[in-house]
Amino acid sequence: MTVRTAFFFLIVPLLAGCASYEEGSYRPGCVAYAGNRIELDGGRFVWDKFTDQVLVNDAGEVVDQYPEYPLRGRYRLQGEALHFDSYTGEPLPVMHLRREGSMTYLLTDKQLESLQNTGTRPECALVSGGAAADRR
């Protein structure tokens, strides 16, 4: 085994572990008929909204209920607080990352406050990296 080959097998696993735990796709951790999907990757985000409700205008055309979505921009993490800066300047709420085992949750201020007061995680919080995310 050459020095280059040995270096490759030592450095690649270290680099693979460099992805931060907040990155990924966050979706409701329950069956949801409307809600948010947030993708975090490399300091950038895509925030989309969805619904199963179909609205039709007077001309019989399907109406886009969220014409301003998906929003795109950059995010930054300060502690467990995730700050979003959209490219078009829309004000977006701060969200909070919470890790439980293999699952990472993205909570609103209200959900975090509820968790801190009751000790119970909100049922339909956005989740990444586990069985709840895989059910969809």
C-alpha cells in the first residue's frame, strides 16, 4: 500500500463526517395535509409550502396557493438557533434545532417554548433523519 493510498483511506472518512447535523430535508413528522418543507444544504435553504387542497378560479384553472414559494436563501446557525436570510428579503422566523437520537427536529419559537414547558415534543414538528422522515 502506497502512502497516497493510505492517506486516501484515512482522510475520506474524516471529510465525510464534516457535514453538519442541521443539513438535510425537514418535513412534518406526522401525516400532514398542509405545511412546510425545508431543505438545508451547505449554508443555503429552500423553504417550500404544500397543501392537498385544490383551489380553482372562475376560469376553471388551478390556483397556486403559495405563489411566492419556494423561498431560497442562506441560513446561519447560532447555537441551536437557525436564522434564515432569503434572497428576496422576506422576513422569516428563527427556528431551533433539537437533536434526539438519530432524529433532528426543526422547531418554531412556539414549539420550542411548548417543549420546554411540557417536556413533550410537538407531534407534527419538522423532522430530518429518521423513521418519521422516511414514512413520506
